[in-house]
Amino acid sequence: MRLRVSILSVMVVSLLSLNLLAQDAPDQAAAKAQDRIIREVRHELLMLPYLDVFDYIAYKVDGYNVTLIGQVVRPTLKSDSENVVKRIEGVQKVDNQIEVLPPSPMDDRLRLRLFRAIYGYAPLQKYALGVQKPIRIIVKSGHVALEGVVDNEGDKNIVGIRANTVPGIFSVDNHLQVVKP
């Protein structure tokens, strides 16, 4: 009789353990799927052919839904980014909140001056290497926002100072994040 009770208790404990593992499996699968979607969204956005230093696109993945935010110079870049994200397997909905910056010859001149002031400065030239520049320069009606990443706090401060030296700018918001290489 005791043998039956112990076998029965072992079976109950085993079934409960399997049930708990089965409940954790969908959570783990969903987390893996979300991680895959995050990697693929990042890859697809970086591979956009006309994405350059004057565009900033960020994203948020919530389950199988992706929200795109940022500012771009070309209207086609907004639609292209939405289209490439929609094609990713598992993405159910794309909320495209990317702002298309208004065309302005004055802003275009400021963009070029800012690019030269930041990427042409010797201590910051290491950020000019490679195709995708880590420091993004967003200009809207004379107001500048610096987005992206730098290696240290000193570089962040230098970028802000260099941007403030460009004539014709109304304000500079330095949103650069320090990320250790």
C-alpha cells in the first residue's frame, strides 16, 4: 500500500513539474521570438540604402508589434522603413511615427556645416569611419538634436561644443548616449 502511495505521489509531482515546464515554454518561446524580431528590425533598418547621418530611426518592439520613431529627411525613407519591418516574419503590426523633416535650404546648409564641424574635428574622426555613423545630426528649422552613441562622456561634450560653434543654429539638444566599446 505504501508503495502505491509513493508511486502515486511521484507521478503527481512529475505531472505538476511537467505542467510548470509547459507553462514556461510559451514564455521562453515568445521571448526568443521577440529577441529575433529586435535583431531583424535593427538589421533591416541599418540596411536601408538612403539612411544617412542626417536621419535618425529608433524602434520599440512590444511582443509582435513594432513602433518606429525618429526623424528623416526623405519621405521615401519613412515608407521604406515601414515596408521592410512589415516583411519580417512574426511582425503583426507596425506603428510608423517617423517624422519627415520639412525641406529647407537653410537646414541643408546647417547639416553640412555640422557634419564638417563634428566629423572633421581630429579627436572625433574615429566616429567617421564606417558606413553607418554613430552620431546622428537632426536639424529642424535651425534647431539641432544630436542622437546616437559615443565612447565616453568627453566625446559627448566635445560633440555638443562643436555643434554649438556652428553659426546660424538656434539651439542644440545633445541626446548622445555613452556606450563603452
